[in-house]
Amino acid sequence: MKIVHLSDLHWGFSPERDALIEQRLGELSACTADHVVISGDLSQSGRSEEFAALRSLLLGSGCYHPDRLTVIPGNHDLFSFFFRDFNAGRDLYARWRRLPGAAASLYRYGWREYEADLDRFHSFFSETFEGIFTLAGNPAISYPFIKLLGERAALIVLESNRMLPQIRRNSACSNGWIDLDAAAAILAHPGLENRFRIVVLHHQLQAEEQVAARMGRLYAAMTRLINRTALIDLLDRSGVDLVLHGHYHHLEQYTVGRSIPVVNSGDAAGWHLIDIGEEGAGIIPRM
Ligand SMILES: [Fe+2]
């Protein structure tokens, strides 16, 4: 089983970035991988035209099928009041004038707005969610969910942007949080028995100090997964074999807990090819 892992494409950031993404997704048509995972931030600002452009490229790549493609939202794909309505563009004066409106939206942002942002993301990529297993046990898309890959592997997808009601202390909409009770329930699903368990989420699992050493304290504090330590304990207890994420824009591999391999493909300049065999996963970075 070969998996291509991409993340943080940020379509719409710049024409140069868009050209790179177009090339990258075009390469998938010649790729013999069994499955492609894109772990969030497909778009720069969650605009409908950005999602539509990516959908079109993915359709053209030939991998647009639930058995061959899994996409999940990142913070840039949600929180539309911030990334689409406030943070867009490079005109700092225009952004300053939009600040009062953004602050009011931040105060008003609640579960209803979050669910509407999620629904909008799902509406562009709905076919890729067909056949998932959720805790509710119905066909509606909800998190966490399981997608079985062939006879031997499974993706366990967690939604790490679920920051409410803490959102008002997360004013850049970039911190993460995991619903641990729901994650524990899905990781105990009998359908995972004897399968290679691959957890997919958007936010990084590195310690805040490690991220700060490279990126500075402010960046590390504003991008961290709030309940990271408790999540790693849960992954350890649940027999997880591999974790895939992005968010923190580096191409790297590391381990957490009892040496669970973690792959960060958070940079559109690169990606990882993961080959799962009898002995575990072989992980190869590609540029
Ligand atoms: Fe992100």
C-alpha cells in the first residue's frame, strides 16, 4: 500500500505558489500510489473559487475517488471571517480598516458559524467522504471518522481546528484542539482490529519549545495544539502506527510517545511517499 501525503497547499496565496500546486497535482496522474492524503489548508483563504480550482485540479489528476483520495480542512479552509474577510490581501492599511469588523465577527463566532464553514468545505469535496465510518453511524460527514484503505490499513481522521469555545482566546484562528473523548471512541472501533492505524490531523505534534527554536515563541504559541500531550498519550494507548499532519510548514519526520512515527508534509514544495508493508512504513521525502 503506497500513500502520497501532501499538506498546506494554500492555493490562492500567490500565482507562483498556484503554479507549483498545479504541477504537483498534475504529477499525481502519473503516480502509482494507492491513496493520496491532503491534511488541510488546501486553500489560502477559504474562498469558493479557491476550492473550485482545487476540485478541478484533483478531478483532472484521476485520483478524485473516495478510495483514492482523502482531504481534511485546515484552519485556512475554515474561519472564513478571518482568512477570507479580514486577512486576505497584502494591503496592511485595508486590513487595519477591516479590524473592527473582524473583532466583532470573532466575538460572534460560535458553533453555528464553525459548522457552516465545515459544510462549505465538504460541499466542494463531498464525494471523497463517501463510505466513511463515524461515531453517529449515519452517512452525514462528522469527525472523527474512519476510512478503510484496502484490506490492511485504515485512516483515522481527527478534526483539530475544533477550537470552540476557546476561539476568543485564539484570535489568529490557528491554535488547535482535539475532542479526546470522541478520538478515544473512534480509536476503539472494532473495524480497526488488525489494521495498520494511520491518524490524520491538521495540527503538529511537536513540542512548543521545538517549534519556537526554529520559528520564534509567538509563532509556536499561536499554532500549537492545546491538548497535545493528552492526545499523544491516547495515541500511545490506542496502538496507532503512524500520524500524518501539516500546519507547521516543514517537511520532516519525527516520533512521539512510544516511538510512533509522525510525518509532517506542511510545505507545498515537498511531499512524502509512504510505503506500508509487513514490516511497517517506509517514509520517503520528495521535493
Ligand atoms: Fe494551518
